[in-house]
Amino acid sequence: MTEEKLKPLDLEDIWEQLREMFGRNPLGSYYSYKASDIIIEVLHRVELACKFYLRYKDNPELLRKEHPELKRKCKRLSRWAYESEYKPHSDMAEYNEWLFKFTFKIR
């Protein structure tokens, strides 16, 4: 089994993948034998999101290093990464709250 890249939970991406798997209306297949595929896919995505959060919790430097594309999404990421290196625990609660909301797409 190949290791998948850890990533935040993206329900819209799941919906698009279900469309590809089941056709135009994925919920039309929900009550058929394919319903278990939908459940397995959602659980898998939640598991990846949880691993993403746990990997980068309290570690903005690692997140910045492994996901440079996120610098555009969060201007504070560079500051948190810098401060975590030179001033541990300075804004970790704020960073962890942002990471949780980002990971699980909470507005």
C-alpha cells in the first residue's frame, strides 16, 4: 500500500471524487451496493485529515517546510514558523486553533 500525502479535509473534493465514481448524482447510488464505498471514502479522508492535524500540531515550521503552497493561504504561517524556532510556545495556541480550523474546513 502506498503512503498517501496527508492533507486537510476537503468535502468538496470528496463530492467530486464521488461524482467520478458514481456519475452525475452520487446520492442516487447511495442506497445501492455502492453506499459502502462512499462511507469508506469519507472515513478515509477524515483519517487523513486527523493525521495531517496531528503531524503539524505545535510545529508550524514543519508545515511551512512540507507545504510551501500554504504561505499564500495564511500570511501568519511564516511568523509562527519563525517564532516557534526562536520563541517556543509564543503563539502556539493561536497557530493550533488556525490549523484545526484549516484542517477541518471550519470557518
